[in-house]
Amino acid sequence: MSEIIITTLDPQRRHDAAGIVRDAFWDLYRPGCVEHLILDLAHTAPEYLPGLELAADLDGDLVGVGLATSATVIAADGRPTAVAYLGPLAVTPEHQRTGIGGALLRELLRRCTVLGLPGAFLYGDPGYYGRFGFADAAKWSVTTPDGANFDAFQGVELRPGALDGVGGRLVESSIFEVTTEQADAFDSGFPPREKHVTDTQF
Ligand SMILES: CC(C)(COP(=O)(O)OP(=O)(O)OC[C@H]1O[C@@H](n2cnc3c(N)ncnc32)[C@H](O)[C@@H]1OP(=O)(O)O)[C@@H](O)C(=O)NCCC(=O)NCCS
């Protein structure tokens, strides 16, 4: 029987991992994608967390990738709290909805817990992340850097009560600010692929 194996991503597989992210995100949230470049940049960022760049293998083939980096919740009085920020999380389209994304996410959360981080945040579909315990970040008075809250912005406590009193603005790594132009330049290292406008974009 096929078995999903989750391990720390071998740096030599980083280009292949970016290819998985590209396949999963292409045309999903914008024409083309930027998330493959975000994954590629992560290990160069000060927010990189060793052991939190994961690979999912199925019968020896790389089929999924998950990343967590460190982020900071900055309270109104300037007090910083280090938390985890999850993403990108990607499973190659032909293997989606077979439990691989869930396995990656659970292992990311387990490793973040082992690091002693109080909570993890992400932007994603509440229909998917709710089952892993994620709730609206507003529950802990954590907002975006602009002070906003919305359904997609979610968090989870990694120990009971660990996010109590942590409220503030979540500041993520600058790797999440990549431009389309930078992503296009990185994309030239992959087989050419057309971009399309689709109804999943906003
Ligand atoms: C999101 C993603 C990582 C999930 O991985 P996966 O391996 O497909 O998910 P799993 O098999 O672990 O979970 C499947 C369950 O989640 C549901 N699900 C999967 N993707 C979902 C989504 N985007 N929205 C709502 N539910 C979703 C499935 O319906 C299924 O539910 P069921 O078991 O009740 O039928 C994967 O679909 C993916 O790579 N998507 C494209 C990139 C992306 O959007 N990443 C997340 C950005 S925040």
C-alpha cells in the first residue's frame, strides 16, 4: 500500500519543491503564481525555521510541500511575540484530496509546538482549516499589519491559553511581499506555462 512520508525538505530538492508549489498554485489566486518564489526565498530569510520546510513523498515521489516561518505579533505597546506563519502549503493537483495536505499541516503544527511557539497563523479557506482547529484570528485580537480581520485570516493555539493576551498586528517575513515581476523572472527556470484569468481569482 502507498504510504505518505513527511520529512524535512532536503535543500537539493528545493527546485522540485518549488515546482510542486507552482503546479498547485498556478492560476489559482492570480494569473500564474508567486508562491513558488516565496518557498524558494524562505531559507534565506531571517524568519526561516530549520525543520519547518517539509516534503511529502508518495512512493518516492515528491507530491507535497509545506512551510512555516516565524512571524511577530506586535502589541499596541510595542511588545513582540514570536509565532508561526504557515504557507505555502501545496499538494500536486493529481494527489489533492487524499490526505496529504492534512498530513503536512499536522506535522508543521507539531513541529511548531515542539519549538515552543504559542500559535500559528495563516491566510486560507476556513472551510479547509477549521477542521485543524483554526479560528478567526480576531478571537485573540490578532490583526493584519493594517489592523484588519477577515474570515481567511486564521490562527490556532499550540498550547491551551498560549495566545491569551498576545493581541496585536501580525508582521510576516518580507518574502511574502514578492512582486509579479520577481516571480516571473524566477518562473523562467521552469517549463513555459501560460497564465489565465480564472473564476478562482480575486
Ligand atoms: C489546500 C491543499 C494544500 C489541501 O491539501 P489536500 O491534500 O488536497 O487536502 P486533504 O486531502 O488533506 O484534505 C481533503 C479535505 O479537505 C477539503 N479541501 C481540500 N482543499 C480544500 C479547499 N481549498 N477548500 C475547502 N476544502 C478543501 C476536501 O474537500 C477534503 O474534505 P473531505 O475529507 O471532507 O472530503 C491542496 O488542495 C492544495 O495544494 N491546493 C492548492 C494550493 C492552496 O490553495 N494551498 C493553500 C493555500 S492557503
